[in-house]
Amino acid sequence: MKDQLAATALALPAEYADIRYEENRKVRILYEGKKLSDVATTASSGGHVRAYVDGGKAISSFSDPDRAESIARSTCVSAGLAGKLREKKLRVAEAPVVAQSFPLTPRTDPRSIPLKEKLDLATHYNEIILAEPNVVTTQTAYDEFASRRLFVNTEGSVIEYELLNCGIVGFIVTKKRDVVQRVRFAFGGCEEYGRLLDREDDLKERITKACELLEADPVKAGVVPVLLDPSEAGVFIHEAFGHLSEGDGLQNNPAFRARLQLSTNLGQPILNVSDDPTLEGRPGHFLVDDEGVRGLKTRLITEGILTGRLHSRETAAEFDEPLSGNMRAVDAGYTPLVRMSNIFIEPGDSSFDDMVSTIDRGYYLVGARGGQTSGDQFTFGAQWGYRIENGRIGPMVRDINMSGELFSTLEAISMVGDDLAFGERGGCGKGSPMQTNRKSGTGAPHIKIDAVTIGGV
């Protein structure tokens, strides 16, 4: 198939075209409380074509590889028709021709582990949670995704590569009187199955927090300084800033495109933000993207200055900026989008104790609990928190939301910790239809923000 698809691509009548064929396998095990509600292994295969002709673009997907040539040629015809209607012609930036394989070789490969072992592991962790008297229900899931992909294009690239991710994720729900609390947990989030084993102590720590929250007071609203733990800080930088670093989101958004010109000052010199798919063992790790471009570390913010952006070949040409290797699709049914890999705040030189000591009255927020963004406005929850009083950590608080405006909040980051940590749960939704990509991670050290709006859930 490889030689046939490569020959097909080279013969296509297009300024640029590519074909991606893939074979995917998913494993899903799900407990909801005591009920084992899902045990499934599914497989799928198919291909995707993109073509640029006369400044127009068209895409198609196919399931039968024997039809790849006819569908690719039809896609080129559609791209040419689209080009006749476009005033502003599309083009792609130059990229190196790559002819290479990129296999994955984890020490303990989840693809080699029997389904029974995976079920037993999920059962074991779920039973640990249910043994706590205050727990009213759980959700415990084993999730695995493996993909073998072949990429060819009209320039002569022929690339074979793999994607792999496994994890155990879920939440713990506790109740006492009329107070109900939910705490998340996540183990793994990478290619290595061994990261899922022997995590009982970590799980029990989460169970303890879920129980302690039942006795905690609700947070009091106000505009106060906060200290964010690495989980909360990582999700903040991903959601509030990271999506505005993706070139396809800015491509047709003149307001934010003007606001986010390179060399714009976004924060104090202590703030450095990068995106790096080369970090092994992190959820967003990959070697080559779905456009045949090698993944690269991109410095997005350097000493408070906007210095980089995440690109496809199309958006790199549009912005006249370097390629970053961030174009990815969840499977053959979707066209690639510009996606973050592992976005993180680089470590600073402040200790946790030093940051706490500078806050007279504020909060320490721990554990990301989702949220939403709209343009430059954001709202995020924290799984739990603590009051900070006179430079010391005080009582636990619950039901926490943090909200604000992105640019003023970036400027208000006044201290960055020396304790960079990455989350073990990947995932990011984007596009229409929505593509939820597992291969997206976040990281950060503790950070201090001088003023944000705190409110209750």
C-alpha cells in the first residue's frame, strides 16, 4: 500500500496534496459506581486527502484504500473549483521532504497487555474508592488509543508513524448531609502502561481530599491574589492563552490577530511559555504531525514577550512565520487542525513558601476542574483550595471558580515557581465537528497572580 499511495500522490494534478491512511484501535473499560458499564475493543481504518489547486482547498475521507486514487483526483478537481471562487488564494509553506519511519517502543507496551489485565486494574482501583464510606459513586475508566499511520504527499514525503496513549481516569463523588463533592484523578496519559501500576497511594490521597472537602467551607467571593498549583496553572495557560496561539484560530480573526502580533508585551520578564511535542512521557508527545512535519519546541512567550505561534503549513505561509509541526487530526474522518502538544509555563526561581509568604489574604487553588473561555474572557474551577492568611496556608475551601480577562491576568503573574510538573491527563476539544484529541498535555510550576475574581460554584 505504501508504494501505491506514494505513486498516487506524486501523480496528482495539484500545487500541493497529501494522503493519510491509518489503522486505529481503541480500548474502553468503564465503571460507574459498582456497575461495569462498558468493556470494548474497537478497530477502524481509513484515509484522508487534502488538495490545494489554483489557491483553493478541498478535503475528502475514504474507507477503501483501493478508491484512494479516484477520490484524491476528485478532491483535486474540487480544490480547483474552490480556487476559482477565492479572492485570497491559499498556499502552503515549504517543508522538508521526509522519508522515514517513527515507531514507538515503550518499555511496557499497552498493546501487548491482555484485556483481562486492564479490566482487573480498573476494577482494583474502583474497589479502593468504593471502600470509603463517604463515597456515593465513582467513575473509573481505562482508555487506550493506538494508531498506525502512513503519510504521503506530492513533494515525495513517505512517512510511517505511530500514536499511542493509555490512561486510567475518573472521579470520586462523596456526600455528607447535603454537601456533595467530586474530585478527579488521572494516571498515565502517555505511551507507557507501567505508569498506571502501583498508584494506590496517589488514589487514596485523592479519596482523602474528596472526604475533607465535605467539612470545608464554601469559598468567599472577591478580587484577591491567588496561588495556582501546577494543574490549575497548566489548564489556565492552555485554555486562556494556548488556543489564541493556534494559527488557524487567528487566521480569520482580525481583532485578535492585531492584538497578538509577535513582539507584543504580554507579561513580566519572569513569564515564559512553550509548546513541546518532543517531551517523552507526556500526554502531548509525538514525533511528526499529520502534515508530515516534525514536531518542534516552540517558544510562545519569552521573558514576557510574544515570540512564537503554532502553525500548519497553510497558516505558516499566511503569517510568514516558521513551521512548528502542530497540525493533527483525531482520525481519518477528520481533517487536521492546528493543535497544542504539551503547552507549559517554564519554571522560574521562586519557592512555594516564598510565594505563600507574600500573600496577606488570598487563596491557594489546587487541581483543575474544567472551565470555559470566550475570546479573552475565562472562567475555571478548582477542585479544592485553601485560604491564605498572613502569609500562611489556612483552612480548606470548596466550590471555587476563578475568572478574569486574559491579558490583564498574564500581566498580573508576579511570581513563577521552580517546581514544574505536568498533568497525567491529556485531551482537548476543538473544531466543528468537534475533534477531541487525547494527545494534548499541560504543565506549569506554581504561579502567583496578584488579582483575580474568585466566586463560588
